[in-house]
Amino acid sequence: CVITLAEAHPLLQSGKTIKSINYQISANCSRLQNKVSGKSKRVRLFDLGAQFLTELAPLCRISSSDGEEYTIYSCIRGRLIEVNENILSNPAILQEKPSTEGYIAVVLPKFEESKSITQGLLTQKEYEEVLLKRLNSSS
């Protein structure tokens, strides 16, 4: 699962400028310390220390130039395969190419959980309906 900013995320909607991205979640936890290597990352995940994430596990914090800070969560249970270190030196790609080069991380759910996880996801149409309801309720 490729973790990206949602189309409706304030960083993509309001013309904000990203000041910094930080994968340091706490004093003892950095997502940059996650190291999965080898020819087959999938086979080696459990041997080489891929971090396990829950749905509510923070992946990174993004600060905008107006002082707002956004915590981006995994939203899915699984092993952290990689974080996109390219966004650290070029944060603008998060906004310019959010669904491709501007991804945040890649998470691999447990095989036995993957079907139930994907069944619980919203379709694009369902997502747009949720956004419309939020917009109407806040107006």
C-alpha cells in the first residue's frame, strides 16, 4: 500500500507551502531507521527489522510555512517497507506529484489481513461522497 496525501488534504487544497517533513516520530522512533534490504524485500521483512505499524501509527509530521503541523498516519496495519526520503530534500513534490513521486511511505499488510483491509477501503466515488458530506456539514 502506497501512502500518499489525500486529494482533500489541506496541504493540497489551500495553496500552503511545505516548510519541512520529519520522519522522527518521537525521541526513540524514527521512520528513517527502518531498513529493509535484499533482493526480495517481501521475503526479508520479518528478518531485517521492518517496523510494524498499526492504523494509528504516525509516519511523519509535515510543517507548513503558516505554522500548521500535520501528522500523517499509516491508516493501515502492516510492515513499513520504505519511506520516501526524496521528499525531505524536495518537499514540493508532495504537492506537485502527490500520487506518484510525492508518496510518503510504502506499507505491506499481512497477507492474511490484506483481503479484509482492501474490502474496507472506500472507492473514489464513496470518498468523494464523504468529502461532500463534510463540506456540507461545516458550511
